[in-house]
Amino acid sequence: MIATQHLITRNEFRMVLRELEGQAGISEVKVRELGELWNQNYLTVVKVDEGQIVLKENGNASSVRVANLEQVVQVEFKSGFRSYQPDLVYGVRP
């Protein structure tokens, strides 16, 4: 059986993150960077710039993660957002 790959372009991913920026409770994300493991928990998007994403675990102000936007290879949304389905892994392509 061949698994279907769900894809999002890096530019679309950046635009979605900017929409989610500072919007706690709308949709949280998990990201996986190249060569790294998935986050254990879903995170809120705090800030997005051209090169990095600042993510924070809700309810834990000290748990902040900075991800290199160019190194993110997969993303998962906790709840549906726009046309993206919850709990599906989306491959981030250049």
C-alpha cells in the first residue's frame, strides 16, 4: 500500500504561521525539523520572521522553542485550519 503524502509549500506554510501568530487557541502546531524529533506537545505560534519561528507551549511560559523555518520538513495542526485537516502530517516542500 502506498501512503498518500499531504504537502504544503514553504511559502504557504509561512503564510499560515503568520495567520496563527499570537492567536492562541485557534490552532496549535507540531513541527519537525530536518534530523530532529517531533515536539511532544502542540505549540502556539508566538512570532514568525523570515528565518525562524518562536513557539510556546500553552500553560508553560518557560517552554519556548525556536525553529529554523528553512529546516522544518513536517507540520501537524491540532485542529483544522483553513483547508488543513487536524492530526494529518503535512510535508513542507521548498
